[in-house]
Amino acid sequence: MSEASVGKPMLPVAGKPPAGPRVSDGSNIFLTTKLDRLIDQARKNSLWPFPFGTACCAIEFMSTIMSHYDMSRFGAEVVRFSPRQSDLLIVAGTVTDKMAPVMVRIWEQMAEPKYVISMGACACTGGFYRAYHVVQGIDEFIPVDVYVPGCPPTPEALLQGLLRLQEMIAAGETHYQRMVAAARAKAKGAVS
Amino acid sequence: MSMSQEKLESFRRAFPPSRGVEEIPGQDIPTFQVERELLPELARRLKDDPDFDFKMLSDVCGVDWPERQARFDVVYHLYSLTHNHRLRLKVPVSEQDAVVPSVYGVWRAADWFEREVFDMFGVRFSGHPNLKRILCHPSFQGHALRKDYDPGQRWLLREGEQDEPSWAREVQEDEDHFETQVLNLGPSHPATHGTLRTVVRLDGEVITRAECEIGYLHRCFEKMSERHTWNQIIPYTDRLNYCSAMMNGVGYALAVEKLLGVEAPPRAQVIRVILSELSRIMDHIVCIGANLNDVGAMTPFLYVYQAREEIYSLLEACAGGRLTISYVRVGGLANDVPEGFEEAVRYLLRRIPPLVDDMERLITENRIFRQRTEGIGKLSAAEAVDWGWTGPCLRASGVPYDVRKTNPYLGYETYDFKVPIATTGDTYARYLVRVEEIRQSLKIVEQALKRLAPGPIITDNHHVALPPKEKVYTEMEALIWHFKLIMEGMKVPKGEVYGFTEGANGELGFYTISDGGGSPYRLHCRPPCFAVFQAYPHMLEGHMIADSIAILGSLNIIAGELDR
């Protein structure tokens, strides 16, 4: 797959079928891609969220993982409460100045690659709590990949946010992937 | 509700004005201004004298009057369960000498309430065992609810300044000379729903000492409400107890309506009852489900959560939002319920009982659950009252206190329902009480539905409610009222009121002070789970670490309401 197609959904590239009788063991269908892209495909479909639920949005997050909306349809149902076991931080709810160091600590403890969804108006911007004890958007402290607006967002909105994150992972657009790409480009420049 | 004349008279005789007790007439509750020196004696007498019998301290809060010589008022709300009467005490102190004797020795409920006043106003309480900030973080400078504090002024919590109990660093050995361990549960812990932190000292697996830290979700509700018009506060009240948002709005609107002297029309009252009771069911479902989930039973949560989704659909049809619906307005409701409302409620009445039955079949006689919860987290009735407990937790200890029965509002006295109580006061009892309350709430909804008659849904008092849109576009006067209400907000007459309702967790109070302006001078919320949670560290002592999770789930601590 050429460099130019990065960012587009990965499609199987069928080569010319080999001459001779067709065999059905799959050996005549092949697919070319970069190893990184293949791994990204795997990663995007098996996100393990850490629900950093602090307020009302946590209740809507609960709705999203329950049977009615069922987030497991999108490969992200393995909710883990240990930052060491998860790669997606969903900040659901208001983060206060008292809570911010806790959030940063958890984000730091997560193993890379890691992604962040900011769920709800409070996490995105502080929402309508423009006051002395409320963080005015978690991006004051940690990088955010997807902002899901709403107060609180409906489960559909959170699912859309999740799908958007999956697209971004496939396209290499998340904060982590861009950071890695930039570091690689820099290293390349240093060598040549 | 208020004290009988003879009791008031005997109070006046015992504490005449010459002793520094001054009566403030014309209040919703008998109110006395008290010199601080007299407070300990007065408090002790009010609690122990069977004539007064104020066994419960509902609320303590502060009020700032910057232009006064004695700048701060510390306001106490007392309640007597036996006489069903209330009393308000005000203790004025000056800024230079802002010290009040603590009443922790009389009512343990004062513990966190006094700490909150200290945090927010800087009033110190002499004799308080653990006086430090409670809602704001330790790096915070100043006192946020003082009138001269700029609401936009933030302080970052610096590294190494996090709060920790005074005993957390002590090295202690048990009798076998093994070192005891200090363990930190939360604020982000799989079993602490919401943002709570408990620090426990463990001897093996047994908790020997515990302390809680809260305030991780302190969203400055009371400060924000001083900056908004009366109706703009309703979205903020929704986010107090977000599991049952409707009930907070109703409680707040009732308090303001009391101050205004208006009443919502009958149709609005019936809709408020229906949606409040459905919200109570939702709240209990989350509490029970989360509690079960924590002790290892995932399946029942999946069953009952479906009931919640069904109620959400109804709320969404009424108000447009699922969770935080902002449906109440002072004087009525934002808009009428949609077509098919009655049919939808009838569907819920058919749909919810089987789901609850399913859950009960799985849990109520389940041996594992009973062994995990029976005898765990026991609190006697006297202790529970002393801690200021209300709601299902208090009723599980055997005290039949329910505001809907003792001080009915929205016509609750005309509905036929029972107040379920249990006697053991343990985690299992709290589960049983909640399940029965779900059934009683359904009974109320059923009766309310029969009374739903057509009519207006908001008062026609144009000082309070917006005029109908068609009039705004056709009549000059209506346009002016609309403009004034939107730009300035409604004007609430000068005065103060303590409005209280039965929230899902207990007595939800709004102590409201108006100076006649378009927004409250002071709005204090008395959150039920604040009082409940302060007993939690004391209940833990002697229990196993796994029990602490079972107990926590049964108390239904909602961080939004706890920290405001």
C-alpha cells in the first residue's frame, strides 16, 4: 500500500490471480499493508476503556455499556478500572482542581498507545461551571483526541465519539500516533 | 411543623432576651438569634429536654453579610422527630473574632457541616475534633462563599499538598508486632462510584481506623447560584443528585414558591408527583444495582437498568433530556407533557414490576448476598438520628421519618402509600427498604395518574412565569413582562425560607435567602447524603475491607449532591 493511501480505510489489494487451477486455501488472495497499519486496525477494534467517571456523565456512560446501547458492539466493552490494563481514558464528568492531579496521574500510568475521549461539556470546557474550583476543560492538563459535547451527551453521542476515535486510530490521527510520527521523522532527519 | 405556642413559651422562659437570645419574628420556622457563649448550653438543653427533644441537627450553614458589624451568621436547623417541629438558631460572629463553639459534642451531625462552614466562610469552631477544609483542596486560598471572593479565582492543587489524615504516616503495630497498613481507597477506585476517597488503617484485613475525604466534585453550586436568576438555577439543581434530577428541581422550586407565596397549578403538581416518584425509582435502581455489582452480582443490574432506560424515554419525551431534564420551573413546569403521556406511564407501571420481581428473585433470598450484607454496616436508630441521617438509610434503622408524611407537599397527604421501615439497620435492611420503596412509588404514580386532569401547567402570575408565547407576540403588556423576566429575572420578596422535600436519599433542604433581587442572596443546599456519608468512616471500624465496599454501595452516595 502506498504512502499516499494512509488515512483511507484499508482495503484488500488483490493482485493478479496466479495462473493455474484455483485453490481455495486462501493462498491466492493476499493483502499488503504496513505492519503499523495492521496493528492499528487491531487496536481500534479492541479498545479497553478506563471510565474516569466523576459526575452525571458517568451515569450516561453506564447507560452506554448496559444492554440497551451495548458498547460491546463496537469492540470496546472490556471496561477496566486499572489504568495499567486500559488504553482509552474516557473522562466522563466535571473535573475539579482537587481531582485534576488524580486524572493526570491515571493518564500517566496508562501504557502507550493511549487515547483520551473527553465526554460532556464539563470535561471539554468546564461547561456551565465557570467557577473557582472547576477545571475549564481537561485539555489544560492532558491531550484529548475526541471531544463529545452535550450535558450530558446521549449514549448515541458517546458511541459516535468512539467510532470517530476508531477512524482516527485507523488513519493515524490520534495525539499519540502523531507524536510517534513526529519523533520518527525527527530521528530520520537526524540520521540523514 | 412549627413549635406549639406553649413549647415556644417555655423556650422563651428558659432563655429570655436577658440571656442573649433574641427572637426574630415572622419566619417560616421559629427563629432565635443566640449569643455564641450560650450556644453549648442551649444546644444541650434543646436536645435533652423532652419538651423540645431536638434529636436531629438537620443542617448548619453560614451566611455572609459584609456590611454588618457581626459579619457572619452561622445558621442551625434543628428538627424533633417526636414533636415534628423545627427550630432555627442564628449565631452572629464578627470577622476579626470568627470563632463559634462546636456542637459536635451534642450532635455528631455537626462534624462535616461545621467543617464546610469553616471551609467556605473561615469561621472556626472551637472544640471541633478535625477542623480542616472539606470541599476545597488544601492549596486553596481564601474562603469561597464570602461575598468578596471572586468566583473566577482558581487555585491549583500543588504536588505534595494533597490532604491526608493526621494518622496516615504514623507507624503502628498490632499486638503480634506486625505493622498495620494504611490503604487508600479512591478517589478513582472501581468500587467507589463517584469520586470519594477513604483512607483506612488495616490490621490484616480488618479496618481499625478510617477517614473520608470528599470535595472531588465540588462544583461551586452555591456560589454559582448567587450569580444566576432564580429560574437559571434549575439546571444546576438537576446536577446535584443526577440520578434523580427531577426531584432536586421540585425541591428547589417548592422552596422558592414558598418564599414567593405562589403555588403550582394542580396539573403541574400531579405531573411533578408522577415524575418525582419515577425518579425515585430510578435512583433506587442505580443504588441497588451498583451495590449488587460491587459485591459481585452483575446480572440483576442488567435487569433493572432496563427499567431505567424505559423511564428515561418518558423523561426525554417530556423534557427533551434523558438525565438532567430541567423540566421544573418556579411556579409550575416548563411545558406540558406530550400526547400519549398517560399511556406511556401506564406502560411503565406494567413494565417495571416484573423487572423488579426478577431482581428480587435473584437477590432477596440469595445466600451469598445475605451473608455479605446481613449484620454488616449496622447503625442503631439513635446513632443514625445523631448523625443526621434521613431517607431510606434512616428508615432501615427503624425510624419512620419521611417528609412526604410528616410535612406533606404537592398533596402527598392525599395519596395512599406506606413508609417501609426495617429494624436491623444493616446493609441488607437498606436494600429491602429501597426495594419496597420502589413498589410504594409505583402505587403513588398509579393514583396520581388517575388525578391527571387538563389544565394550566404553570401559574399565571406574570411576576413569576413567562406569559404564553402567542400573547407575547400580540400584546404589549405580555411582551414587557416577558422582557423583564428574561432580562432581570423574577423578583422574589425579601426573606428567608427553609424548604425541604423527601429526595431519593432523604431530606433535601434548600435554605434560601432573598434580598428582593433577581437572584438569591444565599442559597444553601442541605444534601441528604452529606449527613449520611459522614458516619461512614465510623461505621467501618471493625469491619473487613471487603465489607466497606458493600456498605458504601448501600448508602447511595451521589458525589454531585455530596460535594455540590
